[in-house]
Amino acid sequence: MSGQPSELHLFVLWEKARRVEARILEDIEQQKNIEILGKWELAFSGPAAEAYPAFYGGKKPLDGPLKVRKCGGGGFLLIVVRNLNPTYGSRWARDEKYYIANELMYDLKARYREWAGRKHRVHGTTSQREFARDVFLLTGHTAEEWERGVPDDVRLNIPAEAAWRNIVDGVGADMGLSRCRVVLENKYINDVFFEGQFKGRDAIVKCSSTCAWSIGNEFRLASRLRAVAPLVVPEPLAVWTSDDGRRAFVVTEKVGGPSLTDLLMRGVTEAQADGFASDILTLAKALHETGILHRDIYTDNFLLGADGHLKVIDLQMSIDRNDSEVPLRRVRREPQYALRMLGRPRGA
């Protein structure tokens, strides 16, 4: 089969294949039907023995420590290429016998693995489906984004806590999560934040093993607050907790921002200030009505929604006054800080 449109593919030279890096690059450059789009030096942010299984995934478990011994755990090279005239044919795979693959990419991968000395020291894609999955994990950008142009912010999309990658791509996908990329790691009590889609909706996934119990608390209290004040509370979409209770994540609709901090730094009009103050007062009334103490209300935790209303986030450490014995006199009136930032008196 030939005459198909050009395709994007990639090669990965794991650490122990770098000794033949120059030879491989020279060979790629000499291929008439291959155009190199770019090369990137990458490194795992956490233990390679955890990151390798998160990257390869698949039905069969991967021995992470063995992979490190064979391929190395240090920095590796990503090469993204365009195959100008792809042809497909039958190729042999040990596990699946014969299968249909991009012939040139398959043959080049086999050649480079032989040069590197061990089969799995070089990784390469041989189908568009494989490229789409791998390029998203390695760069944080989808195949569609790559087709529109080379991204200027390539970033490894496997968190230091690589177990979360497997969880989000496994049980998370079963729940409705897709295209989840890492946006933040190790923020206080949370391990990693992903952004992606949940059943077609833009969403944020907050994962925690340090304080897993509080994830369920956030989902429960945010749902209660949302029922009373839907304009100022993002919708909680789903929650998951591991059987042993040590890991949990919550899925919430994504609010585009910016934060109230950023808005105030840019300057707001009087009309905007009135609108924001109204949103904060709406939230204050809803907190009182629902018996919830947020405990972390400040300008960074208000994001501007597409509808023009401020949305409060981060209810993870909130307190349910119906259950808590914390004396109310010991808790400050949180909304007053944001109101003072907007220049509004307490009785406004």
C-alpha cells in the first residue's frame, strides 16, 4: 500500500543507545522519505523504573528495574520525523506474529536497535495510533497539535509519581477521562494535577496520596456548595479512591481563568469590581447556608469563568461545620480579604 499522505512518527534513543546517536541521526538525515522535525533532550522527573511502565503501558506488565538495567535511566533523546511517502505492509512481531506496519519506520527501528546492541534501547512508532499515544506522553501535545506545527513547549507528560499516569490512563479512562496531560506536580498535599477531558468536557484532575481522604471531602462539600451557588462553584464531575484508601483523585470542570490575583494586577473597572464583589458575597452566603468553612479563600483561588463569574476552587481542606467541633470564633471571616482587595467595605 503506497501513495498515502505523509505521516508523523518518532524515535526514542534511551540512555544506553546514545553511544550510537550520531550514527543514527546521520542515517535518518540520509533517508529520502524522512524529514526531521526536531530533537529534544528529555529526562524522567521521577524513578525510571516507574516511568518506563507508565510509558509503555499495554496489556503485559513491564519489569521497570530490568528495563533500567538494559536501557538506562538517564537522559534520552526524542526525535520527531515526518515520513513523506509512507507505505504499509506485513511485518513480524514476536508477540502478535505478523501485523500491518509502516515499512520504513519498522525497518529503521530494527536497524537502530541492532546498532544499539539490545532490542529495546531504541523505541520507534510504526503506526499512527502508536504515534498519537506516544507523542502525547512524551511531549504533552496531541498528534493533531503536532500536525498544526512543532510545539514550542515540549514537556514530558509522565509525572514523577508515575503510578498516577497508569491510574489516570487506566481506571480514569474507564470513568470517562481522556487526553490527560500533567500541568502541575507536588503542590502542597497533592502529587500531581492533570488537565484533560471527562466525557467530552474540559476538566482538571487533582490526585493525592499524601492526603487522600481529603479528596472525597472536596467532592462532597463542593457538590453541596454547587447545589446552592452554581454560578460561583465549578461542577465536581467524578471522584475515585483506591481500595486501600491510599490514593484518590477528583475530577472537576476546568475553569479557564485568569485568577483574581491576575485580574487585580491588570486592573479592573468599577463595573467589574462590583460584579466580582457580588460573586464573593454570593459565595459567602452559600458557605453560611451549607455550613462549610472553606479555610483557603484568597485571590489565587478565585478563577474567572467563561460566563464572567468568579469561581472558587480548592475545597480539599474545607470543614463541614455540621460534623466539625472547631469553634467558629477561632476561624476568621475569609471573604473579607478578597473584598478588601476589591476596595469594598465589609458591609457592601
